[in-house]
Amino acid sequence: MARIMRMADDAATSDARDRDVAGRPKNARPRDSLGRPLPRGAENAMVEEELPADPGRLLDIGIEYFNARRFFQAHETWETAWHPSPADERDFWQGLTQVAVGFTHYQRGNPKGSVTLLQRGARKIAKYGEVYRGVPVAALAAATRAAAAAIERDGSSTPIEFPTIERTSVR
């Protein structure tokens, strides 16, 4: 089962160990709310969460994060589905992941990285027609391109309108 870092509900601190119970390395560094590593000993805004293996459920979880403007967590969730996905779905998952990372870069004040990833992600998801897996990918790609254009024009100093994803019941 995959894991994701999510916002801590309560103040949490990093685990002092750098290995899990099986001896595998783990990232014990605390993270801020945008997923950036903090110095050891700092207060952790993220906690590790188990993710299901089911791509449909991963899509739903990622959409919940995305619509809550928790783009780092959305990207982590969708990345979990992307890597093992069949070849004909890889661009869909990678595109969603890139869109989420693009908005993460915007939140972190990196307009150049944001524009690059938003444009790449929009190109990838646009290949899937109007709706794919219940996601209105054509509308999301258009909204993502509009956000990228606004960021390219104004930088990160002007607030943008983040798109939301309204998944249809068609799975």
C-alpha cells in the first residue's frame, strides 16, 4: 500500500528515526503545508497516510485534495496511480500530477516552474477528449492553460482563480 504525506490534524513532530520498522529508509524531516522540507526538529504540518491501490479511489482522493487547494497532496496521490498505470493511461495520470505540481509551484512563489508544469500537464490531459474517468479533462485543460497564461503575464504577485474538478458519476 502506498503512503502520502497529508496535513497534520494536530501538531505533530517528526519521528526521530530515519528507518521504518523493516529497516527501510524514510524521510523523517518535517514538512510545511506545501510539502517543503523543514529543518529537523521543526513542527511538522504533514503526517503520513496510507493510500489505497485502487486507481478510482486514488483519483477521488486526489480530487478532494485538489479542490481543497492542497495541490502537493493531490500530486502525491496521483503520482501513486501514475507509475503502475497501463501505458494508455500514463499521460492522464502524469498530466494530472503535473497540473497539481504546477499549482504547488505557484503557491510556493515559483511562477516559471508553475507555468512550465501547468502547460505540460494541460497538454497531456487534453489528449483524453472531453471527459476521461469521469474527469472533465477538456475543461480542466482549458482552465489550467488560462491560469498558466495569467501567471506568465502577472507572475505570482496577482492571485489566480484555481480550477476545481467536478467528477461525473461515470467511472
